[in-house]
Amino acid sequence: MGDIQDILILLSFLLEVAVLFYLEMKAWKSLYTPLVFLMLPYTIVLLITIAISGNYGFVDFYYPSILFWSAGLLIFAIPSYVLAYILQKHNCPLESKLHETRMPKILVYIATIIILLFAYRLKSVLGGEFAIGSEDFGEEFCGVGLWGHLRLLLLPILMMAIYFLDKNSRWLWFIIIPMFIVALLYQVLGWVVIPCLAAISLRLYTGKTKLRLSLLLYVLLGVAIVFMGSYVMVLVIAGDTELNNEVFSFIFRNFVHYLTSGTLGFSVDMQQGFPDKGVFDIVIAQFVNIGKLISGDGEMLSALNQLFYNTGVNWTNVRTLFGTVFINSGYLIFAIFVFVLSCIMYLLKLATIRYNNVFVYIIYFFECGLLFMGWFDSYFASLSIIEIPIWSLVLLLLCRMCSPMIENKTLIDATEKIQTGN
């Protein structure tokens, strides 16, 4: 009976995903919507989880945990269809096209200055208490304080540089690679993947890059290389381990563990009866901490789950997006939060149509990148969901203020050269 029930839960979920995907495409005529970013990655990871569960040392998967995603996706879809219906009823456009063709020079100057600062920072922390490649080193290097804020400031510039990269601006690699290295040294894979995913999605959306199977393979290969690179830094560089077949086997098993840690973590947690149930403050920890910082009341609240489960290969404290929200709320608050989150995301999509500005698109696709990682855990308790949009708007303001001056200076210099015959 249990096997039949499990099959029915899985099939009903896959049918729901297929119907929601069809309705979403019909409503928005686009793949690049919040629901798609949230729904498809989780579905793929779920199928991988089911394929490996009970095998290769992994624990069995508890199928009823899928029901929370079935309910969450239905709630998340409501604002999408309502807003699309309103726009279509009033003959409003469902998308817009960007016209910016090159990277603003002021962003290149800012990126160069911050990269030089991080080069100095790297030199100052090397040889210290923590070995390069370790999580402690990443935290000390660019995880907190001024350096943490500068790292976050680099992320929208990194997304912009990847978006504007083409055959006529290959020189952007000179700032992309250093910015990418800073993100990689932080040793949190999500904050490497999300900006790159956001930039690639924007390129696909605007047609700068075509969606092909080869691109998907390159992206998967890139993620695998980044993941392996981070482990090589930890095991070989920081841990002084010899690089051999055993190390590669260990890295591969942990890569599969990373992919399935959210789904298996929530599965085990539900089987145990949710012993880690917390308070809703954890779901919105960044806002709570801002209030604490202003009032000076108490220590900062951590959004990290303190309860670890063994998936058979390694330990996990992540529960997927919907799992983490439910564990720290309850049925009613869960439904309200998911509905409000969807409203915010689709209002952001509406903002991209209304303002047709690359910075607004950067904000939108960055937030969609957080949804994309919903198969892992909730990133919406991080201060980054506020800080990166703020930095993006600050950079927009700087471009509006400084770009005319820079362009005018370039024009004056060119005119003087022509007049002097140089």
C-alpha cells in the first residue's frame, strides 16, 4: 500500500507541474517567470533524489514530503495567473526588450578599485590563522563587515559584466575572472551559482545567448567544476591531501549529496516529526536583525538550521525553500508567506516590463536565482535579498550621474585630437 501511495504522490506532483508549466507559458508566453525558476529545478532534483535514495549509501526518501511542494506551488501560481489575466485584459505588454548594448564605464572603474582592494585584502589574510580554501578563511576574507558588503557590491557588477560580454568586449574577462575568484574564495557555492545563473538567464531572455542543449551542458559542467574546485581547495590546498581517485570519488559523492541534501533533509525531518520546529522570525531573519541592530536589542538571529541529519553520505541542515518555511511557521503562515513571496516576485516582473532597465532586470533575475535554489534551502532569510537590489539601484544612480560626464569627456578628448591632427 505504501508503494502505491508513494507512486500516486509522485505522479500527481508531476502532473501538477506539467499543468502549471502549460498554464504559465500560456499566461506569460515566456520561460523566464518566477514559477518556472522555482518549479523546474526542484522537480529535476526530486527525480535525482528518488533515483539515488536507498542506493549508494543514501537513506530512503519519504514521499509525503512532496505534498508541501504540491501545495506551495499551487499557492505560488495564484498571483502569477491573476496578474497575467489583468495585463492581458487591458492589452498590456507581457515583456519588454532591453536596448543597452555596452557595459557602463563607471561600473568598470568601480569593479577595478574593489578588485585591487580585495587583492590587498587577500595578501593581508594569507598565512594567517586559517588556510586558503577553508570556510573560515572565506568568512575572514570577505564574509563579514566592510569586506562582506564589498563582495555583495561586486555581485551586481559581475552579473552586468557577464550580460554585456560579447566578441567586441572580451576585455570584460579581466574583471569577470577576479570578481569570480572573490566569490569562489567565500566558499559558499550558492553565492557563486546564483549571480552567474541570473546573468545567463538575462542573456537568454534578451536573445544575446540562444537556449541550446550545448549551453545547458556547459552550465552543468561549469557548476561541477566550481563545486570540484571548492572541494579541491578544501581537501588539497587547505587540508594538504593528495589528489587521487579516492578524492575524486569523494567529491562526486558529495556533489550528489549537495544536490539532494535539501530534499533528503526535509524528507528525514518529516519522518522524524519536525523536531526542529522554530519560530517565524527565522524565515525573515534579515528584517529581525535589522530591527535588532537599530534598537541594539540582543544578538543577531541565525537563519541556519541547527539540527543536522545524516543522508547516508554526509550531514545536512537544509530543508528546501518550502520545507524551511513550513518548519518555522505552520500551515496558515506558510500559505500566507508563499502567497506574499509570489506577489513580490511577480511585481518585480511587472517592474521589468514597466521600466525596461538592465538594473531592474538584474534585480529580478537575481531574485529568480534565489527561487531556483529552492530545491536546496531558503535564501530569503539572507540580507543579500535586500542589499543586492539596493546596491543595484545605487549603481543605477551612479551611472545616471556619471556616465554623461564620462561620455562628454571622451567626446572632448576625441575632438581635441581631431583638431590638433593627432
